[in-house]
Amino acid sequence: MTKTWIWIGLVAVAAAMLSGHGCAPGETESGEAAALQLERPGQKVVRSIAFEGNKKLKEKELKQRLGFRVGDYLDEVLAELGRRSIKEHYRTKGFPRTEVEMSMDATQENQIHVRYRIVEGARVRVKSVKFVGNKGIKSGALQKVLTTKTRKWGVMASYYNQDTVDGDLLKLQSIYADRGYLNHEIRAEGDEHIVFHIEEGPIYHVRDVLFEGADTVREAELKDRLNEGLELEPGRPYWKTKADEHADRLRKMFRERGYINAQVDQTPWHVMEQGQQANVVDVKYRLEPGEQFRIGRVDVTGNADTQDKVVRHILDEYDFTPGELYNADIAPLSGGGSLEKRIRRQMLADEARIRPMDSNQPGQKDAQVDVKEGLTGMVMPGIGVSSDSGFIGRLIYQQRNFDITDWPESFEEFISLKSFRGGGQTLRISLEPGTEVSQYSFNYTEPYMQDKPTSFDLSGMSFERYRESHDEGRLKGMVVIEQRLKNKWRPSLGLRGETVEISSLDRDAPREIRRVSGDNALVGVRLGMTRYLVDDEWEPATGRVYGLAYEQVTGDHNFGLLTGQYAWYHTLATDLADRKTVLATKFLGGMAVGEAPPFERFYAGGTGAYGIRGFKYRGVSPRGLQTNVLPPRIPKRKDPIGSEWIAIAGTELAVPVVGDSLSWLLFIDAGWIDSGGIRAGVGTGIQIMIPQWFGPVPMRFSLAVPMMKDGEDKTEVFSFSAGGLF
């Protein structure tokens, strides 16, 4: 019983102590301090907290920085810490010259009044940021990585923040270390005018490349891997970024072979010559391959609405299946591998993570694929506009996790959109009426026909467009089957059936158009072969894409269409913020075999597939002679009738400006057709990546000047488009 009363007493004391701290915030309605609970020697209870001189920051905000409240016990140390915290908070808000004084007035009741007198000073606006002493790295390159700017987004004023400057200082130090300046010193001074003083020191060069722990792989093979496109060899400057890239390449080699825990680190070892440190280093790679594993069981979790096979199809295409070596390069332990990215893109998943799990079998690791399903279906109304097609109204339904076999069991299930889901297929239905072109279409895609990396695409379209001398209407159905091979080739077979109606002819329409007036029935069989050798199929920065296709068309007209493409992407530079400047070059060609009707020939200009910026859509074409022109007027070649062949060449440089969303474009476009000479346009523009639920969509605005043209060509200076990269 005695112990029970002791516990009750302790609980009561604890509750009394907590109540002194737990009143929110320990003040009565009149602001008076709560009644005292227990006294502490050397400490007094805060009766009130007051601020003077704070005009820019509110009292409530400052109180949150103190670490104590009215009703708390306080001594001079805690009060001083509060003063420093307030001053630091002002500093982070752009007031580096703020002064804060603190006073404590005691009362006879063992209570104190705490008062902070604040002289805020002016909020310091950053007017200039300069570098002094830098010779090896230009100021412009250093400026790009700084967070400290004179203006935000090029418009808003930027204010001094010591934490930001300290962070920029660390960035600069890292950059110089990466570039081989191993003995550099950097300091920052100033607030309104910030100056980074840089003592670069010498650049260190590579003397030799060494390996430690290379028992699993021959040293000769390791050096071969290092020499594949990277430049870090004896005599060259030591760049930490390149040395790290070499380490990544070696790590990739091991992880591709099932060494999921492989670690490769590089260290520059300073070389001593005659008892003094020389400006050279030996780059030493320490290899720890660890144990090699094959894949055991593969489990898929988190896919409540999506069938397992949707994920397993992707895994099969990447050879990530039971019995294969566990490729930890495409599915690394840290996540974010290319296989996980492919799963996210294919499924439109919010997250995808592949984890190795312990297995009962030696030399094996089970794989667990965790997915977090995202939004796969949407109904999107909107309005679009482009310089090629005018204004377009849009109502689009798209489901990226469609299942044609999942028929509804009830009308309610159909209405609630719980049916036709889970198969990883795509269904898109679009209604797009416009001022110049109207299109109504549906498209169904099965990316893994018969559980193989072969896509099946079925589409139908009704199309109407006002042409220069007539109206053109198309009603088309198409089937395309494309196989994705291991060597990156993609053979394809396509079949189309189409009716093309040429109507509402102008009185002076050329005879080439009059010959095809009315309905024209076409049936075409197309064979194609394309190879994708790019780092990212959606946003390529390096690599090539090339292909060739031939379509034989019969029906009311008999002809063939031979087309080819070649695109090359090269990263010219990666800035200090890891943004890439990409040079892209493309070549497109097409030729009609036999006599193709005008609506199947080739037209250049605009921003489409055969675009030449600086020229209007279909602005580069042979012209047909006017008909029904009465004397004394003379017939002219006015309306385009299409070319029998075409060749397009273009080069574009994309330079990142703001983050990954805004890029500056410089380009040259050129083209040839079967009449006139070469056409060429030179210009500049911007590209804005607009985030969408299925990924970023580029919006492009271009200004171009036609440098070489034919007298009959139609030109335009400004063009804009959305949804297509170069």
C-alpha cells in the first residue's frame, strides 16, 4: 500500500510539472503567466515575452524561434540562445545586418519579463555576383551552378541568404575538385555584392591507372572497358567526374554479370618525387565484386488493378527472368534503374521498385517487384493550336491499362469504369474538330501480342482538311505489327485500307487535282525495319535511330512509297548542374515508285515530319497550273501538287536555360524536292517541357529566316507546335 501511494504522489508531481509546460502556450486570456508549480533554483518563470522593432517579421513567427514560452522556466543561457536564433532567422530571410538585444526584468514573485529589441536593417538585395582568381574555369560556367542570383527567374529580385551562399561555396569546391584542382581554396565575402575568391592551384595529371581486387576479371578486360569512349589515361588531367564515370562503367560490368553487391571505388593517390609531392596522381580502382547470383522466383506486388503478366512481359523483354543472371545494372539495389523506369512508363505507375530477396537456393536471389499504381485513364477536354493546323478543339479519352477481354458483368460495373482494365493495353478515342483540320480517331495497342515483345496496333480515323484548292477527306483503317528484337532492330508489317475524297474544288484547281476528284480507294501493305540505339527512347541525348520502309499501294491507284530516316544525337556538354547540351541531326527521305496521286506525294515546310522551319506547312512543293482561267488573265502555277521525291536534312542544338523545362534552340533546316533548288531556313527558338500525367510534352516556338528558297515557295517567320521533339 505504501508503494502505491508513493507512485500516486510521483504521478501527481509529474502531472503538475507537465501542466506548467503544456498550457498552450502557458498564458491566461489576459496574457498573464500561469500559476507557479514548482520552483527551480537559479531559474525563473517567464511571465511575458515582448518584441520591439520587428516590422518585417511577425511576432508569432519570432516566438516560434525562441525555444521557450510564457510559463516556462528560463535562465540567461536559454534567453541568449533565443536571441541568437532570432538573429539567425532574420539572416536567412535576407536581413544579414539585423541586430538583436535582449533584456530580462525580474519581479518580486520570482518571475521575469523577457524583451527583445530588434534593429532589422535593410533587407539586402543581391546586386552582383562575381568571381576573382578563376582562370581554368570560366565565370559563366561557374555562374550556372549557383543558387545565388541577382534575379529569380530573370524577373524577381533576389535577396541575400547566408545559407544559400554557403551551399554555393560547397558546389564550387566540389566542381574544382572534380576538375583536378586538388589544392584549391575558395571563400566568399560580401552580401549586396558577393565575391567568390578562388585560388585554383595546379591541375593534377594522371600518372597511372591501378586495380586492386581484380581477381574475378582480367586486368586487360578492365582497361578495355575504361577505354570505351572515356578519356582518363596517363598524361591527361585528373577529372574526378571522369574517374567516377570509369568506376560506374566497371560497376556496371560486374552488376550485369550478377554481382549485385559489386562496389567499385576510385581514389587519386598523390605521388611523391624526391621527397616532395608532385602534381600527378595514380588513379586506383578498388574492386569488391562480392558474390554472383542468378534470379530465383519473381514476385509482383502492389498491382491491385493490373495483371501480373503486364509486369512480367517487361521483365521477360529485359531477360530479367528465373535462371538468368541477376542484372543489378538495370535493377540496382538503390532503385531507379532502367528496368524500373520502363515499368513506370509502360504502366504509368507512380512507383516501381525491384528488390533482391534471400532465396533457399545457393547462388540465387529472388526478385520482388513492388509497384504503386498510378492514374492510367483520363478524359481530357482542351484546345490546341499550331501554325500548321490552326485551332483545334479536343475531347480525348485514353486508358493506358486497358483490357479488351475484361467485359463487364453488369451495367454498373461498366458505368463505374471497373471493367476493361488491367491488361496493360492502350485505348485512345479522340474527337478533334478544328478550324482547318478535323480528326476523329481511335487507337488500340497491345504491346505484347501472344506474350511476346511484339506490338499490335489497330487504328481507325476520319479526317477532313481544307487544302489550298480543294477539301480532302480520309476514312482509314490500319493494322501494324512490330517486333522488338534483342539487337534493337524492329521489323514491322502494316496494312491499311483507305478512302480519300477530294471535293469542293476551286474553279481554278490544277488538273492534277481534278484528275483525282471524288472517291479514291487505296489498299497498302508496308514493310519496315528500324533500329533504336539511343539512351532514352523518349528524350534521347546520345545514340542513333535509323530505318527504311516500303509500302506498295493498289486500288484506284498503283504506286509504291519508299521512305528512310536517320537521326543522330550527341551530348556536346554537360554543365556543372548536370544539364545536357544536345546536338541532334536528322535526315529524312522519300520517293514515290510509279505515279502517286497528289494526296500521297511529298510536301515540305512547317514543323511536321518533313518540316523546314521558315516555310509554311506544304509551302515547299511543285505547283500546278491553274485551270478555267479566262483571257486576258494568264494561268499561274499557284496550288501545290506534291513532289515525287523529297530529302530533308536538319541540325538542331538544344541548350538548357532554366532547369530541365526550358531550352534554347538553334537550328538549320534544309530540303530538296523534284523542282527548284535547295531550300534552307536558319533560326532560333525555345522549347518548354510541359508536365503531363503520361510524361513531359514539348511545346516549341521558333523564329526562322528562309536563307534559300524558290520563287513559288510560301514562307513564314514564326512557327509553333506541341507534342514532338526534333
